Amino acid sequence: MKWKKFTLTTTTEAVDLVSSMFDEIGIEGIEIEDNIPLTDSETKGMFIDILPDLPPDDGVAKVSFYLEPDSDIEGMMKKVEESLEELSLFVDLGARTIEESETEDKDWINNWKQFFKPFTVDNILIKPTWEEIPEEDKDKLLIQIDPGTAFGTGQHETTQLCIRQLRKYITEDTVLLDVGTGSGILGITALKLGAKEVFGTDLDENAITAVKQNMEANDIPEEQFQVLQGNIIDDTEVQETVGFEKYDVVVANILADVIMMLQKEIPVHLKKDGIFITSGIINTKEEAVREAFAANEAFEVIEVTYQGEWVSVTARKRF
């Protein structure tokens, strides 16, 4: 089915009022395009290391909404025009033009699945839950992942860097902390490699659901992988629940800036000689991460590995 798309050109100043107005008259699921940089609170928890460079903010914003072709489009557009007329008395709406176009009805939540195919990281096969095991990979260690709306298919270079480091340091006695667990792929990989148990934390509530589903897909017992929503950096309740001087390995595939904060907190959760594996570091931020570790007496950097533009820094707790 094709949908009718309507795009209002207005001002950045008016966006919040326009959005509220659309909601009040029964329009849901709008898109906003502008050149205003995201704030720190808006980027918190986003799985990106660098934001795209935007041109200067010109004060112009585009707000798009969609209507079903068999709905009362004429009646709804009349409401839109009347509501915009009212808003114009309180805020500058700018051009206030509305462009109409058509767009295909797509399953945006699941459409990405066509691009997620089985792949290997050395002797490990990572495949989506809905794909068959390739014949040539049936002898490999199998990990099945359905990321849902949480980050982590394993295809990204940073995840692969972490997996290769986990292979080096995981033993049958390893107790692992997975910070920013996402889909749980690194924790599940650790368990498949023989780790004793895993504790995962994540800011996103969707990660909790994703981890539990992926545990089931990989026959991981519930008691082997606990997961908690919260921020280990500044939430004392999360810190206490995670536990102190308990972990042999901590892994964090997040962001360079977050890792630089994490390296101050993680030592109290690691055992002496424990290993901290990090990635999510774009190469332009490698030096800053190295300097943060160098300034922390608790850590000694023992290895730095690379894949594409991405970096993994592995450190050992000294005491």
C-alpha cells in the first residue's frame, strides 16, 4: 500500500508547537529534519561514536507526516491548515508550505533483516535466528542472534574486535561483566567460549528483552546471564548490584567518550589482574582513550588491536 506523505516547511522555533498540534489533531509518527546539533541528553545511550557534520542552522525545519490513502485526507488537511493558522498567531511558522508525495508502506522495524546474513569471526559462526546454518560452517561454534531493537548483530568491526579479545582471555572460571550489553552478543559469546557466568548492564530497556530472547535461542540458562538496566558510571544502586572485585573480565563495546569515563569506575569491579576489553573507539579518538588509561594507575594497557577505522584497547588491573 502507498501512503500519502506531507512535508511542512516551517521554522526550528515552531517545531515543538507544530509537533504538539499534529498530536492533538490525531497525526502520529512525524519526522523532523533540521540542522540543530543534538544535545548531550539526546545522544545519551545512542550507539554512535561520532555525529555527522551538519551545515549551519538556518532556522528552517521540515516536519513530515503520513496519511493512509483511503482515510479522510481532505478533512485532515483542513484541520492542519486551521491549526497552523491558529499557531501563526503565537509563533513564526516560516514558509508554511506543504509538499505532497507518495511513499511505499514498508516494515521499517524488520526491513533491515534482509541484510543480516550468517558470517564468521575466526572459528565462530554468528547467524540471525531466522537463517539456516550454512553447510560449510556446521563445524563452527554457533551463536544465534536476533538484535530486535537493541544494538548488536556482531557484524560491526568493534564487536568483532571484542570477540577476538574474548577468545584470548576467557577460561572456564571466567566471571564476566558486559557493560552496554545491547543484544547480549558479547556475553553470550563469552559463555559459548566457556565462561562461568555473565552480568550485563545497559541503558536501553529494549536490551533487557533482547538479551533474554537471545539467551533462549542459544540455550543459555537464566542463572548464567543476569542483565540489569541502568548506568554503572553514576548509579550507586547499579554499582552495588553489579558487585565489587568480582569479575575476571569486563568488556565494553560502547563509545570512546563513555570508555574514558568507564575506566575510572571499572577497577573497583575487577579482580586484581582482571582484564578490561574495550572497543567502539574510532581511530581519531584512540590517543584520547590511551591517555585516559595512562592517567589511571589502576590499569596497564597490554594490547591495542585494529579493524578498519576502529580500535580495541585491552588493559589489565594492576592492583
